[in-house]
Amino acid sequence: MIGFFFTNEPVVNYETAKTSDLELFAAYYREMANEGIFLPPSQFEGLFLSTAHSDDDIEYTIAAAERVFARLRG
């Protein structure tokens, strides 16, 4: 299980998770969907990787995330 929090603070509990930038996560979510990667729609939900995902799937997802981060940085 993987989770993403867009914050400069270490996330150790719900209170620190709430410091994350929800608008930035929403932009990340939309951009990843545009890349064909469908994530949980809430920053407070986990993402699951499974053996059903091939190495190519994982590499595509990493490359998509790199493209999205580059666009979000402007």
C-alpha cells in the first residue's frame, strides 16, 4: 500500500496528514488520469500495487508521474 501527501511536514498521523496540499493532490490526480493512471480520488486513501501489474505497467506509471510532476512544477 502506498500513499502520497503533498506537504513539507513528515506525515506521522492524521493531524500531520491534514497539513497536505489537497488542491495540489487534486491536480496530480487529474493529470495522472489524463496519463491513463487511475488513482484513488482522495489523498487519504491508499494505492495498491499487485502482482497483476507488469514491469511495463510500473515503468509506465513512473514515467507518467515524472511527466506530471514536471508539468505541475511549471
